[in-house]
Amino acid sequence: MKATGIVRKLDNLGRISIPIELRRRMGINLKDDLEIYVDTDNIILKKYEPVCLFCETTENLKYTDNRIVCTDCIKKLVEK
């Protein structure tokens, strides 16, 4: 992990703001979803990118019953 030298305080609701220079560098825009990971004693934020439930591709995704599946996997399921 690389230190940025940036320190932020939690507000009274437990929130922090991510500095604009970091958001720009990481391609995070307003209203983007972020995933939260925990690794031992670290909290990791990652820009959320939906993936296929079966093959984890990020291309040609379809949403069905709150699940994300790509068109290739849908074709394979229909064939079976």
C-alpha cells in the first residue's frame, strides 16, 4: 500500500471525504458506487464495477432478478 500523506477526520456521521485529486486519479466520479473491503486491519475502497455472476467478465452484462449475467453465459445456460 502506498501512503498519500493525506489525513481526513470522520464527521459526526462516520463519513470521510475523498480528496478530488485522488478521485480524479482513480477515475471516481460523483455518485459512483464504491466497494468496501476489509483486510486484517485495513479498510479498502474500490470503484465498483459489475461483473458476470459466472465468468466475472465486465462486458455485455444483463440484469435479471437482481443478478448480473453476461450474454455469453446466458447462451450457455440456455443450451444446457
